[in-house]
Amino acid sequence: MNILFDQPYYLEINEARWESAEKIISSLPKIKTCIDAGCGPGWFAERLAERELVVFGIDGRAELTEEARRRVPKAIFSTIDITSLQAAAFLPKADLVFCFGLLYHLENPFAAIRALYQASNRFLLIETQIAPEEGAGFQLVSEGQNETQGLTYHALIPSRKALVKMLYVAGFSHVMRYTGKVNHIDFNDSLSRRHRREIFLASRESGAFPDFVHEDQPVTPKIDYTIKP
């Protein structure tokens, strides 16, 4: 099956993501089971399975989970919309929930975070685009209409503070941001362009992990509608 995920752009960014993700996963103690949320055709699921993890991949598009089954026979795949009310009920529990390249394609990222928390016994490792704003806000964007985009082709992209707040509110007791080097332009600032992607580790347990810094839970007060003179 010839799909857009096989084009050089996606392969290049996946290689850069995995170089960092593999180091992170290696530092997590006693990880045996993993959910690959937003698995697409199975690129990350294949590498997770090669680490001898029991991998369960989910995606909202049936054609992609079907292709993932063909490419990665060692893993199990299912078609699930992570933002649906039924998502948490259908997801198994896993030591690690791996979610790279999904959140910024969703209309309801908060619902997804809640479902991912329910599925996570210990850790959620998440990579996403972040909106370039200081507060705990979101930006609504329209996407291209192809299989690499969200199911509705519209998405709410969270700022860093919004993502961190959602992770805490969902139930994680510790949220950390990755400060290690990711060898792709989307993760690094330049003179003309700020980075647009970041990696976070949310955990149900305490611990110190290389190249991560703790993120405090942001304060998100009610909106002040007072007209200032």
C-alpha cells in the first residue's frame, strides 16, 4: 500500500523522533507493555515491538490499522477514535502509552488525554506540536484532507501550559518536559523560526529521568471580562 506516511518528510521526522524516544524508553524501569496511540501504518509500533514490548496499536482510520497489521505482525491493532466516549472502555492497560504525532490532529485533545491516562498504568510519553502562546490556550487550525491528518480535518493545538494543565487534570502526578536534542528542525529554534514540537513524559509515579525538567501545574483562573480604563 502506497501512503503519504512513506514519503521522505515523514520518514525523516520519525527517525529523529525515534532516536530520542528510544533513549527515553530505555531509561524507564520495567516497561513490558505499550499502547501506540495514533499508530498510523505501524512505523513506531514496529520499533516498539523490536524492543520486545507487547504492543497494542490504535488509530482512527481503519485503512491504516489494516496496513499496520500487514507490516507489523508482532503487534495487535484496533481502529479506535481516541476522543470518543467509548475509547477508554475499549483500551487495555499498559505500562507505557506512546503518543507521537497525534494530539495536534484532534478536535478534542482533552478527551484524548483523559483516555490515555485511563490506559496508562505508569507512563505517557507524548510528542506534539505546541501553539506559540504564553497562556494555557489553544489554536484552532484547518488541516489538509488526507490520511496523515485528523478525522475531521480540524484541530485544537494546545500551548505548552495548556498541555501540561490537561495532563495534571487528567490525573498524572508528575509532568516533565524533554530538554534533550532532537535532530529535526521542528524541535529546534533558529533566528527566523521558533520550534513547534516538544516531548513530554507524564507519570503516575515519582522519579528522575535524564534530559527531563519538571513542569509545575499552571494556574488557569476564570476569564476576567472587566473593561480596563
